[in-house]
Amino acid sequence: MMMNIAGVLIVFSILFCVIRLIIGRTVVDRVVAIDTLTVISLSLIALYAHVSGRFIYLDVALVYGLLSFLAVLAIARFLEKGL
């Protein structure tokens, strides 16, 4: 029951972030929407790891989160003053 509720909440949050990604006025809005989508996908990976009982996916989520963080830092640096 709780996993179904969590799945529905994740789907709604993906929907809202995609809407923000489409109608975002500035590049910063779009970057924040993409970063939020990566966080949501991390929660989806963690939920799938719990449901399937294969906790190796948590390592995948950890690496994906680290790469996402580094990508957002690179984009922020590019938007601020260029590489």
C-alpha cells in the first residue's frame, strides 16, 4: 500500500517537473527542473531497489547522484562565467 502511494507521488512529481522544464522562462529554471528530475529518479531507483530486494541498485543510485551533482556544478559554472 505504501509503495503504491510512493509510486504515485513520484509520478506526480515527475509530471510537475516536466511542466516546469517545458514552461521555464530562464535557463536556470530549466537546470533546476532537470536537477529535480535527477533527484526524483534517484528516489525511483531506491524505491525499485526496495521493492525488488536487490540493494545493488542503491550503489547505482549513489553513483548517479554524484555524477548529477558534478554536472549541475559544471552547468552553474558555465552559466556564471563560462568554462
